[in-house]
Amino acid sequence: MNRSLSLIICTIGIALLAHSVLSALQHRSYLRLTNKSFEHIPYDIALESIVALLVSSWGIINLAPKLIPIKATHHLSKRSYESIDYRPDFIQFNNRARYLSDLLAEPCRTCR
């Protein structure tokens, strides 16, 4: 599909979504002026929101470039298991070993 057509469709969808938001706000202010309780959004605003969501989603999907497959075997064939398993972000040096070593170094007072 043509990229400019997808951009136009995406823009129309976003404009429809903005219009449905403004319609919902206007309906809410109308209910405040007439002292009516808010029960639900009118069906035409809800339908317009759903159509706007679908149109903008379709435009965005067609606007995005084609995805290329990721071939992990090409990258992983050159590396060893140790280099793959090495994750320095998970190394933790602030642990309980120094506190446990102090406890283990003291003689047991109740053992006498």
C-alpha cells in the first residue's frame, strides 16, 4: 500500500479519535448544565471511538516498515556458552556473607 495513503488514513483515525473525545467532553458538560446524572456515553460516541481506533490502527500497521526475521543462529554460532551465560547485571556483591562469616567466626556460647 502507498505510504502517503497510509499516513492519510492514520491522520484521519487520530482526528476521529480526537473528535470522539471532544464529543464525550461536550456531552459531559451538557449533563452538568441540565443536572442529569451520568449513566453512560451515548452509543454514537462509543461507535465513533471504536471506528477511530480501528482506522488509526490500520493506518499505523500499514505505515510501519516490513519486519525482517531475526536469525539467532548466525550470532550464536560465533559465541561460547560461557560468554552467553555471563550476565554482569545479575552479579550482586552486597550480600549476607560478611554477616554470616562474623557469626561463624565467634565461638558458640551455648555449646560449652
